[in-house]
Amino acid sequence: MLELAPSILAADFADLGSNIKAVEQQGIKYLHIDVMDGKFVPSISFGMPVIASLRKTTNMIFDVHLMIEEPERYIQEFAHCGADIITVHAESCNHLDRVISQIQECGCKPAVALNPATPLWVLDYVLDKLYMVLIMSVNPGFGGQKYIPYATEKIQALKKKITEQKLTTLIQVDGGVNAGNVQEVMNAGTDIAVMGSAIFGKDISGNIQKIKKAME
Ligand code: DX5
Ligand code: ZN
């Protein structure tokens, strides 16, 4: 069963607490939290104080997507402020194996994200250590972009590798996913679909119902 992970980047920051309650009430387990540093990606979002405040309001699984340079400098702090899953970008780590261990040592679940143009083989030697792989289906940095079609075959290829190696690694897709293509990413082998603009907005529960219907 495909799980949804609403990305708070598209939420109303003046009303963040109630936006999160609204998704939680729909039975959603994961909350996708996009941290951007203005260097790895063009834009800047938010950081530890926001996550620490939200941690006090919900028991949802905090899925923290770090779109930052040198993430190894901040792993401990993100673990401390309430992350459950920490995702780093393969492109931003000089020593990816070490960063994965660092995340585990902090008591969090390690995940690695790949930009659209990054091949799957960069994970060949670490795949068995990962809780999750995030396939970016847009170039990271902004919400509301269009899904890049070749992400689907990348998800299929990753699913094949995971199955062949009898691993339990989850596949997450992030960027441009909505009711119109959720069925496609689900059939390709996605376990968790991140959605920002498709979920947040005026009618959060209505949006989620619509997406769930499209998954049937
Ligand atoms: C993009 C972020 C995404 C973003 C997705 O760089 O990583 O999580 O919030 O937003 P939508 O679903 O609107 O593409
Ligand atoms: Zn994200």
C-alpha cells in the first residue's frame, strides 16, 4: 500500500499546526520536512527551531529531507530536534558511507536522495544500509514543479534491484506527484509518495480524498 508524505513546504506557515492536524486526521503517518540552505538548492526554507516546535505537536513520522551542503555538520542537531528519518543527497556528501553511519548512530533511519540526473549505481555499495531511497522527480529547490517522466523508469529499476537483493529498503518519490500520476508512481514500485502542492491548500481533506481515490 502506497503511503503519502505531505510536504509542509506547500503548507500555510502562519497556520502550520492546524495544517498538520488536518493531514494527521486523514490517517497520514509521514510528514515530509524540506530543509533548504540556499546553496545546494537555490532557495532557503526553514531549520531546526521549526522542526523542534512541530515535534511537540504531533507523533507523526518526521521525514526530514536535507537539501543542504555538508549535511554531516548538522545530522546530530536534526536528530535532536525530532527527525525520525534523515535523508541526505548523494550529490552533497563527499563521504556518503560515513554520513549514513552517522545518521544511524544518532538513532535515526538513514535515507539517500538522488537528483533526477544522478544514476542509481551511486548507491550500489550502500543500498543494504538504507531505510529508504528518495528518487527526485523534479530538480530540487521548489514545490509546484512538473513531474519528470523518466523518474518512473528509475523507480522501476530501483525496485528491481531491491527485490533481486531481497532488501526491505523503501522507495520514496518526490516532486510533481498528484492525483493524475499517483497511480503511475505506485505501479512503478513506490512505497511513499511525497506531495506538497497536491495536498496543501484550501481543502486539505478533500485533496487527500481525491488522491486516495486516484490510487484505487
Ligand atoms: C522539492 C521538495 C519537495 C516539494 C514537493 O525540492 O523536495 O518535497 O515540496 O512539492 P510538490 O509536490 O509541489 O512538487
Ligand atoms: Zn522533499
